[in-house]
Amino acid sequence: MYFGADYYPEHWPRERWETDAKLMQEAGFNLIRVAEFSWAKLEPSEGHWDFGWLDDALDVFYKYGIQVVMGTPTATPPKWLMDKHPEIYKRDFQGLVLGFGSRRHYCYNSEIYREYSEKIVEKMAQHYANHPAVAAWQIDNEFTAGDGLYCYCESCRQKFIVWLKKKYGSLDALNKAWGTVFWSQTYTDWDQIIVPRKSAVHRTLGAIECNAHNPGLNLDYARFQSDAIVDYCAIQSRIIRRWSKAPITHNVVNEKYDYYKMGDELDILTYDNYPYLSMRGAPDKNTQIYNPALQIDQLRGVKQKNVWVMEEESGPCGWNALSDTPRPDQIREWTYQTMAHGAESIVYFRWRACLFGTEQYWYGILDHDGIPRRRYEEVKQIGGEMPKVAAYNEGSTVDSEILMVRSFEQQWSHEFQPHSWEFDYRKYFFSLYCGFSKKHYNLDISSEKIDFSRYKLIVAPAFNLMDEALKAKFEKYVAEGGNLVVTFRSGTKEMDNSMTERTLPGYFKDLAGVEVEEFDARYHNPAKVKGVCGDGEVSLWLDILKPETAKVLATYEGDFYDGRAAITVNQFGKGRCYYVGCDLDEAATGELLDYIAKECGVAKAIDNLPVEVEAVRKKTADGKTFYFLLNAVEEKQEIELPFAAKDLLTGEKVGPKLTLNPYAAMVVEPE
Ligand code: GLA
Ligand code: ZN
């Protein structure tokens, strides 16, 4: 396994490199990531290359047994390039230029930028292909992160037209799919096609730009932009592959592009894990604990393969203001949590806090003065433990019987039109994920395209865009004995983002054995529900169900739908389809999912654990069962395992009774 930090040799005097390399070696490091923002150092002016400084840095670190992930520096095109070709700049949805001064200021669709990117990537690939220090390549850095919306420039519009021609063949087909007869939007010439920039009628919904554009246009534009990002990545990976055999990665963190398509262009997916900063700037305890778990599960599901963490939080961090300081042992707990969920290599961000630049306040393992303190000692301890963990963890799998189906297209479609003002696909998905996780069920997250047959239970949250082929796939899975959970806002749309004419829940109606007679968006007036979920509260959305062949599991209380069905289950062939017609508060969500999992014969990782303790049951590459046990909070936890075990880090016997200290992380194998 690789263990290390993100390092910027260009930020420090050469005399310091050796000191850093020694400290790293003592902490068990064998990897640094370098160069991902260093274009202006590598090509200070057009066609003038300077690899000398980086060669020297590689030599120093390699002497200490430290290899590199070589980053291509295309996230920061230099000033000389932008001045020469200002048309590369990205434009926001108002058409305004997003100018120089931070990073990611380029348009993926700019042919000029693609050419310059190809040149520098080829130079680097050529130069470093056979360097023994190069363990892997990272393409660019965090595509789309921080820049929120897509680009809306003329290059994008031109390429969008080409993309649409390929998809629809004719304008007639496009006009029909988008329903442009509405509001006289019919296009009669390809060159009339627009990109969904700010139009005369426009609203914002929290962080979401709720433009008034045609839903078909919006979704196709999201698909097109996603394809453009994947293409841009593919251009780089093809060049690197021509020269180098080292695996290629990208640090995937933003959901504006389709991870599954991106996964096809990469060998390893990596995640940047900042638990204190997760989820739209409003972290609560749940988010801090379970968002990293979800993210790694999700990334592991993309290629159904273990991943790496390319940036692991290792200090108080922020650009303008700081997050909390990681408590003693918390960096260790975060590290083990990511490994539990499928990370095989760990790289901390960053080695040392920088004295200058936008990220002055982003502390890493070392502070500005470069003196090793508590956080260094903690990372060093982890470094010492890693060989023992790696022996079990490399090639291991999470032992999961549940699949949550995660779709980026579904997410984008919900983002333009959330149905209910408070509805957020990601948050809803997360609430179900937490519901299972807090009851200690392990799960996989992956695409609707994978083979369903090995799962006892599949959950498809707010799975809205549907077609005949998907209908047949879900039905086959259930008919053959699978259990499917479908929720409100599923099956109401066609793939082109138009509404289905079918009676709701549309494509899921036969499976669910219910009709959605009416619905009610409850965002200003919570409703009550009672049944297998206990007493629950609905605050976003409720479907009023008319069971046909389904059995009622919960009903509403009060209002004109008093006593009407809210949650149902339907026998379909050898399996069952649960229809969850409403959102639920946290406790009721947990109770419902626990009920369903039990009915479907799904086993918990470990039973009877406190909610603060995470347990992940895994199988080694050769089939041995082992567990990660994680205490995610500052309070001690007394637990009882259903077995006596061997602590894989100390070799000692432990359990069944066990005390987990604050932020304890253990790896155990049942005896
Ligand atoms: C991201 C980036 C890094 C760095 C950190 C901290 O995750 O990938 O380059 O900027 O954030 O801001
Ligand atoms: Zn553009």
C-alpha cells in the first residue's frame, strides 16, 4: 500500500527537502503527490521547459524510499497562456468571464486549451515515463470542484450542437424530445441552439440555480458537460498511457459529471476526504461521521474496486477561516474509516502549511514552522501500523448484501426541479444511507447498470428517469426473488426529462402494486405517519397511495388523507417491492429500513452496537472475515462483540467485551 502526503517541493527551499524526506521516512511514508499545480514552473514561458527542479526533488525523496504520484498541472493554466488565448476562460451562466486569480479557470471544451494540455502532458509523460519514482499519475485536480456550475461559452455551445446532432439525428427529433412547442421554443436551424444561460425568467433556490429553461435542454446540457469533462480527462489518459505503464487516477469529488463514465478512463479512483468540511458547508455530527463513509462506498462502487484517498484531512483547514482542529486520534479514526470502506492507500493533505497563497490557513501534518508535533506523531503511529492493516485490507471487499442505486443523471434532473423546495437528492440518499449505517448494515453503492443478482436488497431512492429496459431489469430482479425499495418521486419521468403519461408510480406501478392517487409537498406543514416505521414525521413529500395488490405497512394520520396508505409492500414473482411514499424523520427512517432489512434476511455487520460505533465486516482477498471497529466520537464506548477476536494491530486477544476509547479504531479477526 502507499502511505504519504501531498507535497509541493516548489513551495520550500531545496535545503529543506532532505529534512522533509527524512521525517517522512521515519513516519513510514513511501509516497508523495507532486506537481499538480506547477505549470508555471514547468513551462515558464511558451515552449520553454524546466523539469530540473522536479527531477532533483524526485531524486531526493526517492533516496528515502519515497515515490510520487505525478500530477498533470492543468488545473492551473498560467498567465502567459491565458493572456495569449483569453477565449480559454470559462464563462458562467450569465456569460461573464471567470477570470484569472484562483484555479480551474478554463473551459473543458476549448480546443486551444486541449492542445496546450496535450503538449504539457506529453512532455511530462515522456520525461517521467521511465522514472522509477513514479508510482502513479494524477490527471488535473478535482474536475469542476469549487466552480459550481458548468461553462456556458461559445466553444461549449458549438460542441453542444455537435453532441445534440449525434444524439438526435434531426431537429425534429430534438424538438419532440424537449417539447419545444411549449413557449414557442421550436428550433428550425441547428445554429439556433442555446446553452441554458441566464434567461429572462430566473430564480435561485438556495445554492441551486433554478433556471426556467426547458427540462430536456437542462438535462442534456448536464449530460453534455459531463461528457466533455470525461473527454478532456480521456485525452490526457491516452497520452500518458502511450508512454507510461503506471496507473492513472483522478481525485474525484464533485458530482457534476458521471463518475461511472469517468471511471472507464482511469485505473484507480481517489477521493479527497475532509470530514469537517463535508456537505455544502453545514456539517453536523451525522455528516461528519457518515459522509466520508458514503463517499468512499460510492467511489468503490464506480469500478467495483477499491480506491485511494489522495487528500486526507490532517489539520485544521479552510481558506479564509478554519475548521475544527482534529482531536487526538481523530486523524487516525478518519484514516481507518476510509480503509474500512475501501481505501487501500492513504495520502494526507498536506505535508506542511504553506507560508503564502490562498491556502495559507490550510494546516497539514506540520505547521508553518515545520516542527513535528502531535499531528505528526499521530500520523507516524498510523504509518507504523499500516503494513499490518495492508496485509488484510489490500484486495479486500466489504461484505454487503444491500445495494443502493446511485445515479448522477437522476441527481441532475432533481437539482433543476427538486419537486419540493426542500428536496435534495443527495440529502435524501444520505438520509437512507445513514438509516442503514446507524443500524450497522454494510452496503454497496453503484449504478443501475451492474448485475443485481447477488444482492438481497436493492434501494433505488427517488429513481425518477425511467425507460422500458430499466423497468424490465428491476422486474426481473424482483421476480427472481430480489427485494426492491422504491421511494416517492420514482418513475415519474422519461429519460429525456419529460413527464411520463403512465399512472404513477409510472414504470414502477406493476412492481409496487399501488397507484399514487395524489401527492402533497409538505415543506411548510409536517404530516404524521404510523406503521412499521413507528410514529414518523413527513416534511418534504407524501404520496397518497391506493394499493392494488400491495399490502399496507404504514398509513398517514390527519388531514384529508387520514388512514390512507403511505408505505406498502407487494409480492411480485418470488420477490417483494416496497414502496415508500414519503420522506421520514431520522428515527422513523432507521426503523423502517431495519424492518425491511430484517424481512429480507439481511444480516448486520454486528448486532447490538451503540450508534456512535461503526462496524464494517470485510473479507480478505482469500476469503477470511475481519472487521473494522470505529468509535467516531469523543466519548468512550463499552461494546460486546458476538465473538472473541484477535486484534490485528497488537496481535492480542480481545473481546467479547471491549472498551473503545475516544476515536478508537481497531481491526479484528474473529477467533
Ligand atoms: C482540494 C484540492 C487541494 C487543496 C485542498 C484544500 O481538495 O484538491 O488542491 O486545494 O482542497 O483547499
Ligand atoms: Zn465553455
